[in-house]
Amino acid sequence: MNGNDIGVLTEKIREILKKYDFYYEVPQQVKQRMLAAKKRTLRSILKTEGSLGVTGGAALSLFFRLRQMGISLSFGASSGIVKTAAAFAAIVLISGAALTVNRYVIAPYTAVAPDMRGTVIYAVGEAKIQRPGAVPADAAIKMPVNEHDILLTGDKSRLVVQIQEVGTITVLSDSKVTLTSLLNKEGHTEAFLDSGKVFSKILKLRRQTYGVKSKTCVVAVRGTEFLTSASEGATEVQLREGKVQITALGMKKEETVLGEGKSAMVREDGSVRIRELTVIEKLELEKLALSPYIENLRDKTSVEIEAIFQRLSEAEHEIDEKIRKELIKLREEWRRLSPLDRLRRQGKPISKLHLRGGEMIAGSVIGSRGGKTIVDTGAGVIRIPAGEIIKREEID
């Protein structure tokens, strides 16, 4: 086997690894064993002339795979090519030093199946994926996502998952989302939002369906862009494009069709309150919608996918500048508003509380704790002993 043959083989192998740029997490103890075995295994390969052994078998498998893919290679009578391929196979299979990228290794033998359903296309900060029965693992670009996986993010973190022929979901900071269904037999995908925020950018669906479920409601769509936020006792849906149907899960079980540019607050009792989105909220949704659905994702390398998101930085900066200017205007207007008008601007329900002493306090009731009712008056938050309130009435 001459130098030219080795060069051709090396280039063919390089093309295959570039095409199948898939990632598989390696536990720390396995990685240590891989490093310890590297020199021992390669030394054994070089000493063996006629015997293929385990790595020779891997080389044969590799060559047969190359031939099936239309790459013309011949063994001939030379044992040199076997040794070269065996050494290469050993390096691919056991070298933790050469192929390690952060905590992931390139693994041609664990290529994602052609019908891959969910794939990580962006991850920053503390973004993790937890498989059923396993501990959370750091997310990485092109990492597969499966049904029942839990998507987790920490502070200042973000995770974007692309679902085949459905769209993308962006998990924002401090959030927990479970993929309870992922393109099941009926073509349905559902994300359960336990806490935090998730932005859904859904294609014009034909056979498939998509929905987001929380503790207070179910949001069903066929093609739209919307943000779902879950907090204690309530879920907010902000719609950028299209329409969504919201089904409350409380006692009232209201069904609401939400239109473009609006927000719906669904409380645990089933009540739904709708308002117009603010200019800043619309800009924030526009920024989230920049994350693209990537066509032919299987053919893209992780480097190419990362470059796609890097090119979005200029557009993000332009939107951030618009938000900054709007905030300056809002501060000036805010100073001129009354406390109750500030609450109204935030879409908060306002109540009038009549106290035993004859006093009356107006504000938005946040909740209760320790026998006290917590009220946001627009000028600050106060706590009123529950026994002091003799009447509560809702006002516009």
C-alpha cells in the first residue's frame, strides 16, 4: 500500500466523519478506560500481521460500509491496508484524546436514524437534557432528543430543539419542559411546561399536530409563533403570529381562540383574561422568532449549525436597540401614570378591598401567605391580615 493509497483512504474517511457528525456522551469512567487502553491496543495492532482480531473486524465492517455507500476500495492481497484500516478503526473506537470535543466524541457507529424526530440545534449556558431514569446531561448541537426527555435550563441559558417537519421550540432560562409526546403514531407532539418559559415556532402543519400543556391550560396550534410562560397558579400565552386555541383546565374549563398580537392569562380556576401585547413584548417575541428551522438538518455539521446562529447576532442587536429606546419612552410615560394605571398597563386584574376600619385599598391581589393577603398597589406591595378584609370587589 503506497502513500497515495493511504492519502485517498484518509480523505474518504474524513468525508464520512464530516457527513456523520453525530454526538454521543461518554461517561467519565469510560473515557478514562479509553485513554488507558489507547497505547496498549495500538501496540497490539501493529504487532499482529495476519490476524484481524476485534479491530480488524471493525476495519472490515468499515470497508463494507464504504463500499455500500458507493466508495470504491479494494483489499487486494496486501495486509498493509488491513493494518492501516484496523489502526484507524481502533483510533475511532477508543481514542478519547483525538476525538474528544468538550465531553462528547464523534461516534460514526451511533449515527442518528434517518427518522430522527428531535435534535438540539442551539445550546448556551446551563442547558441539559434528562433521559428517563438518567441524570441530566449537558446538551450539545446535533444531540438527539426523544419522547419523554426533560429539557432543563439554568440562569442565563437557552436550549433550542428542532422537531422534524413540525418546527422549533426554544426553552428559555430557568425552565423545565417535558416532551410528553414526540411525533407519536397520530403525528402529535406535546410539550409540558412545568415552569419557566418556552417559545414555539411551528410550521404550517398538515398531518401533524402540536400543543403546549401547563398546569392550568392546553394550547393547541397548527402553524404559529407563541410564547408560553408558567408561574404559580397561572399560565400566560403571548401570540406573535397566527391563532391558537386555549383550553383552561380549571373549574370553568373555558375555551378561547387567541388572535395575533394578544396575550391570554389563564388562572388555575379556569378564568381567562385577554389583553394587547405591549410594543416591548412584541419586539421580544420578534427576537425569539429569529431562530430558524433548518432544512436538511441531517446533512449539516455542528459547525455549520453553529455558524447559522452566529449570523443572527446583527439582527438581535438591532432588536435590542429598539427595545432600549422603547424602555426610555416607557419610563417617561410611567412617571406620569397613576399607580392603578401602571397595574392596568401590565394587564393585572384590579380589586377593591374594603377593610373593617372603613378603609378601602385598590390593587392587584397577588396571593396569600401566613394568613395575610398580598396586594400590589402599583406603588408597592403590601400585606393585609385576611381577617381585616370584609369585602372584595373586582374593578376594571
